[in-house]
Amino acid sequence: MPELPEVEVTRRSFADRIAGAQVQSVRLGAPLRWPLGCPPRRLIGCRVGRTQRRGKYLWLPLQRDGLPAGGLLMHLGMSGSLAFGPAGAKVGKHDHFDLVTTRGVLRLTDPRRFGAVLWSSALDAPPAAPLLARLGAEPFDDALTGERFHAALRRRRTTIKAALLAGDIVVGAGNIYACEALFDAGIDPRTRCDRISRARAERLLASVRGTLASALALGGSTLRDFRDAHGMDGRYQAQVRVYGREGLPCARCGHPVRRVVQAQRATYFCRSCQKR
């Protein structure tokens, strides 16, 4: 599943190229998670503004005659990817949305069709606002201090891995990155949130930020489907220390990496290096 680093890498790979382009047509393929929410013709003639990201959502603001005309909220779902290229490319079986502009075509490819392209009149209006309201702080937001992060954890009785995946305290730490950040911080993923000290919470927040920064620098992770809008794979998966390494020696201590299932998601960790 594309996580925050993959979505941000995707945004960076096409945002400058599509900014200022005028929409010429829209092609809809097989239904995605939600309907577009407006007649496709409404988008024709609009100009695309600067693409933004919030959590794992992308927002393409639209303007008409220099005035706001809503925008498109995009989500890559489980297997989606966005490509931006010249018009005329053959439409494939899993290509379900084309935004044809004067600068190229932004195409959503999604084999499993859990992705979405959703029109909204504004980010702070339905349907965008209710979806984004569930999201926690951005990981690199200066307002997310160690104190605030610890206070939020103190209110939870769930495991720390589950809290990271929930994304309502801090967004971005999907399964791969949560496993890696917890390993870096030396915290057992089964530890209850309300039993984590402030010092350990601050260390974990720093590890989340460091892990996500490394993933961004390496173009994200490609395990199955992810490509950026240039069609490039991510490279972070080549440097993971615990994720997907069940039974292999821990890079720190040499003990075998363990795998357990938490909330139907695989968790990888080292019992020797990560403490409750």
C-alpha cells in the first residue's frame, strides 16, 4: 500500500509539471472506491493549481477565470499509482482515470480499485473535509512536539504499533515504516501506549521522522505496484532492518527477527533490541 513517503514522492514528481495546465477532457474507467462526485464536463477549462498533500491524500486545486473552482482529492488506495505523461498513451486494463491537460495526462492506475478521485468544492467542505478531519498531525510539523506526542499516547490503551498505523495521532507511519521506526527507537511493538515514558515517546517521534525522511530520500518503497509519476521504483525496501526479515539475524544483535500478527497486519521486530 502506498504510504506517506510514496504519496509525497508522487506529488513531487508531477506537481511542477501540471501546475498551470488547463483541463481539456476527463476519462473515467471502471468505478473506483467513490464516484467522482461531479459531471466530468465541469472540470473542462479549469486550470490546475499547486498540488498539495495531506496524509496519504493529494489535493489538486482547480481555478476557473482565476477564481477557485474546487479541486480533486486523490487517494492511491492499496495498489494505485499516478503517472504524468504525454497524451495518446494506450489505455490499459487497470487505468481508471485520466485528467487530460494542456501539459500532459495525469493517469491513475489501480489494479484493485480501492483508490479514489473525488471532486470537492474546497478542502474545508464536504466530501473532503470529513475525510481529512480524521487525520493526525503531519510528522514534520513543528507543532508536533515530543510533549504533545507523549500526551496523545498517554490517552491510549492500545499497542504502540496499532496507534502508529491508525494515523490519528501522527500520519505517515504505515506498516513498513512503523516497524522500522519502532526498531530504531528500541520499543517493542506490543507495548501499550499509556506505558511509554516521555523520553521513549520523544525518541520514537524522532525515529518516525528519521525513517520517513530516509524513505523520502530513497523514493519510497516498491514491494509490488508503486511507481512515481515518472514510472520510477522506490528504493527504501533495500535498507530495511526488520520488515520482511523474519528468521534473519538482527542487524544490531544477531538474534533472529520475529514476526507476529497485530490487527491482521504483519509486525517484524527484534525481541532482544526492542523492549516493552
